[in-house]
Amino acid sequence: MDLDLDGKRVLVTGASKGIGLAIVRAFRAEGAEVVAVSRETTSELQATGARFVSADLAEPAAAQRMVESVLDLDPRLDVLVNNVGGGSTSREALADPFGGGVDAWASVFALNLGAAVETTRAALPALTRSRGAVVSISSQNARDPRGVPLSYSAAKAALNAFSRGLAEQVAESGVRVNVVTPSGTRTPLLTGGDGFGAELAGHLNSTRTRCWRCCPSKPEW
């Protein structure tokens, strides 16, 4: 498949595993130059040939510093993929809609909304020059807030609203803004022995989990 991405420069956050790693691999397969951002690299990420930049985007001002360092390497940027995200899997967060209180909610919003907002803000001048694209990875839970902490669903819903509003505001500059909202995705986070699925099973006093929303008739993982 030729998606006309050969030679394009792409920045992917949350890139070390799961959906982020799959995104890096897909862009690399199309011939794109990828800068992969996460707190730590992995052997799987290194094998893609992507350039790695370490950053913890949950930290204030980390996104601005990260984008500046990426553009110092090369001022070109054609695509930004805001993939970094996540939430608490504690029993309290799952059972109590206000689980963790204000600080816990602020932390979830900082990672799932704030990181995308600040990364996009910093990258927008470069994307405007290239008439590029912003793609943010949201979640089906933004529209169907069940089975995960409410703070995560609310943060992803806010990401959707931000993206839709930004799309209208930057359209005249030629920058495209899109959101992808995957449902349950078979990654190690969901299926691994120490991932979200396993933790959720433990909270439910179950010894097995399955993707009850998107494939309820399939056998357990």
C-alpha cells in the first residue's frame, strides 16, 4: 500500500509499546521518517529504526521542550500523532466515579488531554509550514464510559472536543486535525499478565478476562 508518506517526517508520542508501537511500525513501513517519544525505549521500538526521544509528557512543560528538541534535529514536521495516554486501574478508581479525588483526576487529564494540547501547540507552527496533520488517539470510552475509570473517559471526551474545535480553527492554514477512537485493542496492556485486563479481572474477583464489549462471544484470552 502506498499512502504517499515516503520521506514524510512524523512525530509519535507514547510510542514504545501497544498502539503507539504499531503506529511507528506502520509509518516506517510506508517510508516515513519517525521520531518516537516515550519515557523509555524498548528493543521492539529500536528495531523499527525510528529516532528515539525520551520525554515524560505528564510533566509540565515537557511537551514544549520535547518538540523544541525534535525540531532542533530537523525543522520539518508533517504529521503529529498524539498517542500518549492512560489511566489508573486501581480498585478505587474503577469502583468510585470520583476515585482518587482532585489530584488523581488532574493527573489523568494532564496525560490524556494536557499532553496532546501542549504538544500540538508547540508543533503547530511547523505543521502549518508543511500543511501537515494532527492525529490524536482517543478512545471509544469517550462516548461509552463503561468498564474504565470515569476520569479516563472524561479526559478522552475532552480530547475529542479539543480536536474538533481545533480542526475548525486551523483549517484555513491547511492543517488537518483528526481523532481515532479505538475500542478494546488486543495489546499487552489489555492481555498481559500484569496489564489492565489482569488488574480488572482481579478487581472483579475473576481469574480470566475477555473483550466483553467488542467480541463477547470469543473465548477468554
